[in-house]
Amino acid sequence: MKEKKTNAARILDSMHIGYKLHTYEVDPDNLAAEHVAELLGEPIERVYKTIVLRGNKTGPIVCVVAGCNEVDLKKAAKVSSNKSVEPLPLKDLLPTTGYIRGGCTALGMKKKFPTFVSEEIVGYDTIFVSAGIRGMQIELTPADYLRATEAVTADIIADK
């Protein structure tokens, strides 16, 4: 049976970017990146999560960090030329991005938003990001992900 292609996968196809799709069983009560990494059998450092924030000047911005990290709101505000940023309310996620919690990806959002990826991403051969639906991840190289999303790398990780 052929896997269903998501909009994110079609975008990569149109850009001639190679990738692999990985499916997993969704637990609606546990959408955490740690759980997804466990189901995929991959280290959490390579499974990236997409966080949408709202800047006081720019409106929505997208931050992408490894599942084991959190976004530092002050750092995200600074790199995005905002005075402050806050998480986009969950009720606004689908209307703003076209994606739901647990299936949000910077690939193919309704609009192009400024996208910032934590800088350690370049240290991996491949990374995993949501394919745009719950239960499917895309594995691709960091360089291809950055090119496809037009993202820039930045220091956006909260200190542990």
C-alpha cells in the first residue's frame, strides 16, 4: 500500500528534495516529541518540534527546536526583531498555520512566516520533522530542511 503524501511531502517533491516518510501509531493523549522519538526508535535530539509564537511587532513566527529543548522566548524575540513573543494560542494554530497540534510543520503553512531553527541542527546527517499530520514524520537533511522552509539558524534554545 502506498503511503498518503502530505502537502509537506509534495512541497519537497516539487523542490526535488529527497526524504523518507516514517509513520507511527498516534496516542492523542501523548503528542510529546519524546514519545514520537521513542515510537520512531530515534534519539530525541534528532526529532524536531515546531513551535508557533506571536511577536508583538511581526505577528506569527515559527521556531523549530529538538524535542529535548525548549524555545527561549527572549532569544526568539530578539532574533525575530520583536520586543516580546508569546506562544500562539492553541485555538489560533489551525486557522493561522493550517495545521493542528502534533502535526504542525514549517513546510507548507498557509502563509510564509519568519522561521528560526536552533543552530545545532547542522550537526546531524538527517533530522525528523512533522509531515503535517499526526502519525507521520519526514526524515531529511538539515540543509534541505533549511532550504525548503527558508529558515535561518539562530540561538533560540532555553538554557537548561
